[in-house]
Amino acid sequence: AGEFSPQVAVDDFGVVVGATLTGSFGSYNPAASNADIGIGLARYDLEGQLLWRRRLGDQSLESSQALSDLLITDDGTILVLGSTLNQDPDLGLNGQIPAGSGDQVADVDAFITAFTSEGDRLWSHQFGSQADDQPLAFDLVSLLKNDDFVDTLAVVGYQDPLDVSMNEQAWIELVELPEDMQSIDSTYLPPA
């Protein structure tokens, strides 16, 4: 299996390592084939002992997922930022509805997936536009909303236009993170 785009996130309990990879990520994280592209995550304790491994992505040669960024929140939630491509533009990652119009041959969208510190997936949120949306990075910020500060992920990326004569355009996605981490609210700020 090949690995690229490695990311590392650290908290008081250990480290999470992630990378885009081809093929399986251990015997209990199978892939559709050695050509299947997905995301591998591994959690280690402070002594370097492996706690768990996960492979994020659909088990299909029709789709692929790539890692862009990784972080751990104060409550231990692990957040993964990546891109997902599906050859069927009507299908999204983990049952999500793709953000494109469905009239393309394929669509690249950004996504965020949250895991517990034990490696259980909490949720996935796919977002983007009718163009191909490539996420680059995200960070946790506290934004004022209704006289209260709300933990918000500020996600930045760029849009590959469908018309090759046009230039790439930057975008920002703001994703509110509730205290219970069970659901999210998202606001897309399109390219200007």
C-alpha cells in the first residue's frame, strides 16, 4: 500500500496519525482492491502503543478519499478533513448527498468526519459546490453568535472550476460544533 499526505495531531493522551493510502489498512480495515484510495488513521498512546486503526472511505473503486488535515478537540474528538470523489455524482461519502448538481461525470467535495477518542465514527459532513472543491486546512476558532461564543471550524479550500479557462477560487466553510458533538450546523461562504 502506498501512503501520502501524512498528518499528525497530538493531545494529552497520545497521537493520531493519518495519511491518504492505497489498498487496505490492516486486516480488519479492508479495501475493495490495492488500487482503492482511502484514508488511514491510527491512534497511539504516549508510550507509542497502537490503540486502534481505522480506514475511512467507501470500499469501491468508483470513489476515493484523500486526507487534507487532522485535529483533536479539547474533549478528545478527532476531526478529519478530506476530499471525496465519486464517479457517480449522485453518491456521497457514507451515504451523504453530494453537493454538486449531479450533471457532471464525477464530483469532488470536501468532507469532515468526527471520531471519538476510542475510534468510533460520530458523523460525516460533506459539502461543496457544483465545481470540484478541494479542502486545504481547518482550525478551531470561537465565533460570537447571539451573544455567546460558539466553537466553529473554519475550513479553507479552493474550487477547481468546471470551465478550464477560469481560475481557481478560494472558499471558506464555517462549521459550528455543538458541545455534544452529535450534530453540526454549516455555512458555506462561496468564492467571491
